[in-house]
Amino acid sequence: MIAGEKMNTYRIAVCDDDPVMREQLHSFCRELLDGESIPYAITAFPSAAELEKRMNSDVEKPFNLLILDIQMNGMTGLELIEQAQADYPDVNFIVMSGYTDFEYVQKALRFGVWDYLLKPLQKSELNAILKKLDEHLDTLHFRELRQETMRSELERSLGVLQERYLEDVWQSGKA
């Protein structure tokens, strides 16, 4: 589902201070990804502070996706997103909440979250969001590949043009 051949292991963090919700989210992600042919690692965190600590101390590559509860004890999911965006601009965020307060949705959108899930979670909704995110990542990946190919071709062409120019100068100087 999420960018198979494009990356080594897709790293997902789920974070909710409610242990039942955290386990349900972890389970949903596992079920949705187990049928796919991509390597993934899902890590569950009981608080935004613990996730932040892990992100700041992790020597591995950063998480590709954070799925966070908006309202948690201590640091909120929105606070973590705001802090993480500066250090990890390529991380995608999905927030979830039991609140239908438009202010939460508005803040989440301002922070550039990928989507907003209402609790109780529905596996079908999460699946739809993950598929949409996968398509987006595919597009970005292919765009990056195309840019890299164009860059390589440009460098190769520049070398050929320089050689031809020097040959022309050298030959015209001899004549």
C-alpha cells in the first residue's frame, strides 16, 4: 500500500494516551498493511512527549507517518506536529480526535496534516486515508525520480557540449 519499491522500510508511529485506542490503531494499521508487499514498522507511543523523545534520539531514519491523537495529557498532538515539522519536513501527519470542535480541525489543517479522523476509528476510513497518502507519495517519488533523471541527462549533455566546443575551438585555431 504505502510506496513499496520506493523505500526500505516504511516507519509509522501511532500515538494516543488511551491504551485501548492506541492498540486499536496499531492493530488497524497492521491489518491494513499485512496484505501488502512492503516492509513496514509500526511503533506505538503512549504520549507525544515519548514520541518526541524517540524522534530526537533516533539514529535510524525518521518516521514516515505519525498518526496522533490531538488531545493528550502533557504535550498535545498538535504541539508535537508544530515542533516536528521544522526537523522532519518529509514526515506526514494524520490526527485523530473525539472532538468535533472546528478549532481543532482548523489548527490541524494549518499545520499541514494529511487528514483528520474522528473517534471512534473506522478501519475503512483509515484505509481510505492510507491509500490516498500512498498515491500522493507515489506521485512525489516519481517526480523525484524524473528530476534526478533530468539532472543526470543535463550533466551528461553539458559534458558532451563542452567537449564539442573545445574541439571546435581547437580545430578552428589550427586552420
